[in-house]
Amino acid sequence: MQISVDTDRCVGAGQCVLSAPAVFDQDDSGIVMVLAEPSDDAAKEAARLAGSICPSQAITVTG
């Protein structure tokens, strides 16, 4: 699995952190950052969900 984020597109909605807190966090400006690649199936599914619900489509999850 590969996760990439486009910080220029991020609007700081925080849906990624709510859906996958082990994978995503926000910096002091509210911009998404990847904490770690998901290691188990539940975290991978949460990362995929976060990518699909991101309102600005700033998260891309492949694999």
C-alpha cells in the first residue's frame, strides 16, 4: 500500500484523522500528514476510507 498526500489541496477538514488516526494526523495549520504506513488490514481499510471521504481529494491510496 502506498499513501500520498497533496498538502496544497488539503483544506484541513480532519476527516482523515477521524477515520484513520493511526495513519494520519494534522500539523499545526491543520494540514494532513502521514504518520505511518498501515500495517494491518483494519488500518489499511481505514486509510482507504480516509482517501475516499477526503473532501478535497488530497489523499491518494493505492495498493
